[in-house]
Amino acid sequence: MHVNILLVEDNAGDVKSTLHAFKQARFGNLIHVLHDGAEALDYLFCNGSYSYRQATEIPQVMLLDLNLPKVSGLEVLRRIKADKRTARMPVVILTALNDNYNLAECQRLGADNFIVKPVNFQRLSLATPNLNLDWVLLKNVVSHAAPAAVAH
């Protein structure tokens, strides 16, 4: 079974480095890439152009940039953790800065972990075991194919 990962990042370079880190780790998981906070909320709560989705199709982990257009990553996290449908979804915060206030607020809201950008294999490897999840990212051990990325 593939683990669905939702990557919410507006910077194309950061998306590329994150997908590269997954490729280096040989994770073969389906990764959905979204580019702003409003789109992430629509995706999760099946609104707007994502109204076709089933509300029960919650990603198993979200990598969330804090500095997003339209709706900030902090507000996305706040809404995720306030809704019973998504409250238990693990959220890993992607941040370029060591902003103590925002990181403390993310922790207070229930963020599961943090990765300092740019995401690379080492930072990804350090973050994933700390999620305390009852599943393991499926490693693509048969081939060295890149993870499937779906950009919306």
C-alpha cells in the first residue's frame, strides 16, 4: 500500500529538492503537490476544484510550508488540527528560518515535526522516524524510480 503524501510548497526549487530527497531515499509513494494554502484547504476538505474527492481520502502525512500565498501555512495547520476529519493527520512543517515564535505556535497547534529547508535526504531521514506513526513509508526496493508526483 502506498502512503499518500501531501506536499504544500509554493517555491518550485523547494518542491524539486523535496522530491529529490524522496527519490534518494527510494520512497515510491504517491506525492500530491499543491502550491498555496487555499488550494491545500480545498483539497483536504473537498471544496472548489477538489469537490470530486471523498472526505475520507485524507493523506497519511502532510509536508507544509509556513510561508504560503493566499492562506498561510500556520492558518492551514490551525484549520487542519481544529477539524475532527483531519486533526490526527501528521503534519511536518517545512521552514527556511528558525523563527521561534512560529515554530512554537506550530508545536502548540499540534505539528508533528519540523524540517529546515531545503529538504534533503539527511533532513528527511531525521524527521520521518520521529512521527511515531503506525505505518512505514513504502520503499521502492525493486527499482530506483522517482516517487510519483502529482502537481495540481
